[in-house]
Amino acid sequence: MDWIDQLEELAEVSERAAEAALNLDAAVEHCPEWNVGDLVEHLADVQWFWAEGVSKRITDGELVKRPPDTPDDLDPVVYLRTQSERLVAALSAEDLDANTPLWTWFEPEQHAGFVLRRQVLEATVHAWDIENACTEAFAIELDVAILGLEEFVEVMAPNLWEGSEPSVALSLEPTDSEWTRTIFGEAAPIVRLQAPASDLLLLLWGRNEVGDPRITQSLGCIDMT
């Protein structure tokens, strides 16, 4: 997905999350102790945070600010739509592209490209969470799912285990794409995960389950709230 495709996807999936939030009191299956209203506000806070950094071109992590407390009577869906528009507008600035320097929490990628990709995927998984709670969960589009699998391999997996090794190496083999990668090294045994890319991404983020306890153990520390 190129820069424009990701910008469009961010706007669309954020709106999808807002539209799906039909019952703010509904429990969110994969975000324990949160209801839909909590999750919508969380996503809006995340988008406020990154919109702030992008619009002010922040390159120093010490200058990053946290979202302000929202009024008790603020509609979470209105808040989400406001922050989604603000984030998309900030990332759409004429003087900004994927290589524009910005602070991120991932040291190797200190640029706007990381921010946009991460926000597309953050909004996608949480839109799935909200639809799963309120209506019917959707399959993630193939190009977005592959983007998420690539991010997981390059960014998430190397940082999930500190001083401990996963029990298996996982070969990610989406059945609807020629893309394939192995994570957690080449150590035996290698377990092949074959499913549509959407299902694989949701598995990696703990939204799907598999019966193999070795995989469950390897993926057990993944959390996205």
C-alpha cells in the first residue's frame, strides 16, 4: 500500500469503527474490562496523540504530550470522528511524506511512514473489535492484512520476548497471497500457519485462537489495547 492508499484506509476504517459503535455498553471480547465506549475513547486518544506529534513535527520523545482528560458528557463517537479527521488532516499536509522525521516509539523508524502504517493497523484491529462486539466482525482487506503481517514480522516480533525464547518458530503462510515469512528464528520445530491473511493477522493479535498449545504459549504475551 502506498502513502495515499494508507491515508484513505485510515479515514475509512476509523469511520467504520465510529459507525459500528452502536452499543457503547457492549463488552469488548478481547479487551478485558473494557466496553465499546472505553475502546472508542481509547482509539480517539491514540489518534489525538499522534495527530499532535505529526502536526507539530515532534522529533524528541521528551516533548510528546498525553491526551487531555475528556469531559464526562463528551460523546465518544463524536470524539473519535473529530480526532480521526484531525489525524488524517495532519498526515495529509503538503509538506509531509513518509520520510518526514517524527518521533516514534520504534527507534529504527523515526518518520511519518511508521506513524501512518501503525495508525492504519491500530484502527483496523479496533474497528474489528467494535464490530465484533456490536454487529458482525469483518474480514480485513488483503492489502491491509499483508501490511500488518509485515509490520508484525519487522517491528513487533523482535520486541515481544526479552530474555526468553518462544517455544516454536512460526511460518506465516497466507493462503490468499504469495507472501510468506518465518518469525522467531529457524529453530525447530517450525509450525506452519496457513489461513487467509486476515485470519493470520487477527491470530497474531490474539483475536483468533488455535488449538496447538505451543502456538498459544508463543503468542501468549501479545496484547493490543
